[in-house]
Amino acid sequence: MGSTSTKIKLRTSDQKVFEVEKAVAVQSQTIKYIYENGCPDSVIHVHSVSGDILSKILDYCKKHVNSAAGKEDISPEELYEWDANFVKVDQNTLFDLILAANCLKIESLLDLTCQTVANMIKGKRPEEIRTTFNIKNDYTIEAEEAVRRENKWAFDMLGGVGTMVIEELADDTMSKCVTNTKSRVCVIAANQIVMMRSISKLANKKSIDVYKQPQNPTTPRIKESVKQRNVGTGFIELFFHFKCKM
Amino acid sequence: MEHLPVEVIGNILSRLGGARDVVIASVTCRKWREASRKHLHTLAFNSNDLPPYRDITPKQLEILITQTIFQTTGLQGLSILMDDVDEFSASTVIAWLMYTRETLRRLFYNVRTSPNVNILEICGRQKLETLALAHNSITGVEPNFQRFPCLKSLSLSHVSISALDLSLLLTACPKLESLELVNLEIAMSDAQVTVELSCPTLKSIYVEAISLDKFMLEADSIERLHLRDCALELFELIGIGTLKYFKIDDVSVIHLDIGETIDNLEVVDVSNFTIIWPKFYQMISRSSKLRKLRLWDVAFDDEDEVVDLETIAVCFPQLKHLALSYELRDGVMHYGLQGSSNLENVMVLELGWTVINDLFSHWVEELLKRCPNLRKMIIFGSVSEVKSHEECQILANFTSSIVQLMRKYMNVEVHFEFE
């Protein structure tokens, strides 16, 4: 019975000492291994983790240990929500948590934090990902092009969700459309008279791909049957599949 | 971000959910590219995630899947779930499976292969932990040569397999814990279609849309049993009383036997079923640990039978969640409400009607009296499209009486769900 209240001391990189229950500390496979194979009485050094981060991690471990042991009356949904709130931190903290979870081998925390980052990446283009995480693009132009070409299908412009069609609009209305849209793709219908330069400039600022449907009457016409959605600005955005490059 | 090791980036990219997102993200920088090539553990091609797939032909899909898989190494999870694709060619599927054979732990595949390929023969078996197969057929199972030493979860959907092969397959999986059988086409040699399965490690089984004469399952570790939309003459569960969760939904079964010693039941959920009350009662009455009881859209074999609250209160003192919906008939309803024992621990009450009548509000009132610690009540009603004047009147009366009633129970949260 004495083992349930055994405490383990942990010293962080910034010389802070934490005393925690064994059950909580051994959520970390690394600490567990050191404890079981090393000297259980002395302090375990967690060199790579700072006091703040370890404190957060111990909160996480404690919550999960308590809920699993039934010490805390918390439903799976409530725990899920708690986890979701736990990762609502700034980017630096999130990455520190990932590094610490990786180093301390706390699988569930690593899964949670990695999934959080994955959710931030999903649906973004490379340029956006780089901006979000402040990543330097160390590709040469040829190398990047090679990867894109090798995986053409992923980068090909397939209409899909979030495509805006511009047809029979006046110039200023058209500019408003492009400025306010959340679409990634803008298709200009064949019969639309447009000042391509001004539209391209606007579109580039927002990383929108602009495609102009050619005048050729044999080009496949827009499939109407997919979806229509009314956007707050009062313009209608069409979602459809359409392939045609300028 | 720069400090994250490449394996961790691989872990992150593996959680993106779709191969397209992974490929796009890999262009971010060279480290990410390396992560996607050498440290990606999961890759998924799912048609419902990615609308653009609908415009690509199966042949083109085969090409892009092959190109993408072959850019990775050490893949542990492969998911190819394409609902709109008729079939993939056997040689391509074989290539995917052989390439990932050494490291694969999870395989999800639901596209017909032409000509038919024995997926079990080709996919990696040594490390496989999860296998979900659909729209393929399984033949010639040889447990001596094809063992799945790590398989914990098996799901077969729209698969054609013989009863013998199914039973042999389970013997080839010494660690199986979860089994899902959906819409199986069971090939039988005799006139009687019988399935006899034995799996000592099985904890959970889900069976949907199966029609058989006899289904026997021997499982000494079973905890969850869920049958849905099945037509069976006989269903027999042979175990040692470990069952905790029992759910049947829209099942027609003449002889249902889930064992003699089922004292550990925690959840019993029966819907769209005709209950023979004495037999049913005998089955569950010793489950004093029961937490949730749901009898929804049930009919009783004997018209005079009813669920009586006294029995429920006495047999299931730990009941927290009670859900009842069946036709209320005058004489019988009062019999069911006799007695004075309260359902002390019931916190959630779900009550439903199929045809509304005046008895319903009275029934709700009586039930509220018997649940002193109730916190939440949900009323489910079906409202017919064409409402006669009478029906409108009944609904109005019901609404008024509920409003009045709930004034007495201010601490109970009430919700309504109408369909």
C-alpha cells in the first residue's frame, strides 16, 4: 500500500524540483525506466524540459491518471474537452510540449499535441504552412518543382470545394467578390469581360488561383448540379468540378 | 518548429488524414519532405475526404496511389476506402500489399479487386493489428500457414466467406479482441446456414445485416455484444458470464440465449423487438450491476405483459439511465406502475411514444414520482405528417400537462425530440 503514495523527485533544466506521485510520473516511459533501473531515492533529471512545461505536463498526467483510476468523476467526453483546452496554447508552448512528450515518451500527450498541429496544417497550401509556422523554404526551385511534378495529382487544379465563378459581373462587383471570398480558386467565365491584370493582382495577394474559361465552345461547361451556397456578402459561390487553365 | 525531430514531423504528417494533404505539406521544406518519405506511419486515400477524387478514373487512382505509397518507407497504416470505385486491378493491389508487407499494422481496404485476390494471403500478417476489409471475398483459409499473431481487431463488411473459413480465420487470430461482421455473404454447403465461432480472447462483437439459421459464439472473455438488423432462428452465446454490454436493434430471433450466469450486465439496450417478458426477465434479473436499461419500440409477445417498475426498482438498484418507449394500454399500464419502490439512482430518463395518447402524460408523471434523483428527462415523440384535429388536441393537452408537471420538478432538465 505504501507504493501508492511514493513520490518521485524531478529536476528540470532550469533547476526546479517537482515532487510527484509515482503513478503520475511513470506515465512517462522514460521516467519509468530510469526509476525502475536507477536509484529510486535520488532525483531524476529531466534535462530537456523546463519548469513551466514540466508543470503543464504533470497537470496532464495527473488528470489522466485520476480519471482512469476513477478518482475523479469525469466522463470521456469531459476528458476530451479538457484535453482540447489543454492544447489551446501559443505555438512555442505547443512545440515545447511536443518535444517534451517525445523525450519523456508520454504517448497519449504526444498523440494529442501532434494531432493539434496536424489540424493546423490540414487544408493549407505550402506557402500558408510556412507562414503559420515560420518555416524557411530550403528547397531549390528545381527541387520543389520536381516534387510537384512527381505528385501532380495533388497539386493539380481540380475545382472541388471552395471555387468561385465570376460571370456577368461589373468590374467593381467582381473586385468585391475576389476581395471578400474565402475561396481558393476563382474561375472567370468565358463571357465575362475582365481586366485580367487588376484581378490577378488582387488574387495573388490572397493566394487565389485564377482560371479563365476559354472562348472555345467545345470546352466542357460548368457542371451545375453540384452545390450552391449563399455567402454573406450576397454573392453566390458555386462548388463544382471544373478543369481549365489560363 | 525547427527543433522538432524529423520523426515527430512524420508523426504529425501521419495525422493529416489524407494522402493529398501529406503530399502538399511535404513541399513545405526539405525536412518535411524527408519526414513524409521516411517517417510517415499512416497514409490514407479516402474518397469521402477528398471531393476531387470523384473525377479521377480508377486507373488514374491506381497510378497515383502506387506513386504515393512507393515514395514512403516503413508504412504502418494504410487506408484505401473508395466508395465510388468499382474495382482495382489485382496486380496493383498486390503491389501495394507486398510493398508494405514487412511493416504494416493497420489495413483498411474496401474496393473490389479484379480478378479476385486473396487479401489475407498477400498482406503483411506478422505485425497486423487491425484489419478492415470490405467488398472482397475470402476463400481457402489455412490457419497453419496464415496466422495473424498480433491481430486485435477484425472487420469484414460485404465479404463473401464460407462459415467454415470464418471459423478457421478466428482460430488463426490468437489475440483477437474485436470482431465486426456486416452484411456477410455466408456460403454454405448444406441447406441450413450455420455459423459456429469460437474465440477465447474476444471482447467485443458486432453483427449487422446477417441472416442465418444458427449462430453460435463461444467466447469466454466477451464483454460487448451488439446485433443489428439480423434475422436469426437461433443465437447462442456460450461464455462464463462476462458480458457487460448487450444491445439488439431490429433483430428477429426466435431463440435467443446469452447464457445462464450473466450477472455482470451493465447495459441492456433492446429496440425494435418483440419481448417475451418472462424469458427476458429471467435473462436479466440477476444483473444487479445494471446501469442502463433501454427498451425502445418494443412489443410484448403476450398482450398482458408489461414492464413493471417495481421489478426494475428492486432488481436494478444501480440503474442510472432508463429509457422506455412502447405502446401504453390502459389496464396494463396501471399494473406496471404498481408498487412503491423508487428508482433511487436514475438520473436520466428517456420516454417515447409512437402513437400519442392521453395515457402518456399520466405515465410520465408516475415515472417522475418514482425517480427522486432525476436530473434530465428527454421526451421522444413521433408526430405524423397529417394531423387530425383530434391528434392536435391530444398533442396540445400533452404539452399543457407536461408544463404543469415540470413545475413540480424544477431541478429536472427537460428536452424534447420530435420526428
